Amino acid sequence: MGFEVYKPRGERSEKVPLITLSKTSLVLNSVAREKLGTNRIELAFDRETQTIRVRAVEEGGMEIKKTKVFGKGFFNQFGITQKGKFEARFDPQERALYATIR
């Protein structure tokens, strides 16, 4: 039997980067934006692993408007229909976030 520890709401947990997918946009929480350190990003998708990559770029790419990236074209191109919050892993060498959306 595996026990799970109860953690009251008031207890602070480590903040992690999150990517939220809606019908037409990606929303990056403050931790995700802080890790990227830029307002310009490049989106990519790995169909095999169902992973979205959000990589910081200096020029080109897409602009983060406050917390949001308009991604309807990105979703349509790759047939992405999932919605919800997904925890992201940050790779500092690539300056990229990776979120698996299965």
C-alpha cells in the first residue's frame, strides 16, 4: 500500500514553469517567462513524443503578448487539440521549455 502525504493549501510548493493551452493560444506562467528571459520565442512540435518546444530567440519568431502567444496557426498545422495546463521542463543550454501534452 502506498501512502500519500497530505499538504495543506497554505504550504508553499516549488514553483514550476507551466504552459497552458487554450483553443487559440498558449499562456506561459511567470516562472516560464522568467526562465526564457525574452519576449520572442520559436514554437516547435515533436509528433512522436507529443512535445511542444518553446525556445527563446533574439530575432524573428513570435512575440509573447503579456503572458500569451497566439497559437491558432501552430495548433492547426500540427493538429493539436489538447487543452489544459502542462508542466514544462527547462533546458538552460537551449534556452527552451519542453511540455509533453499527452
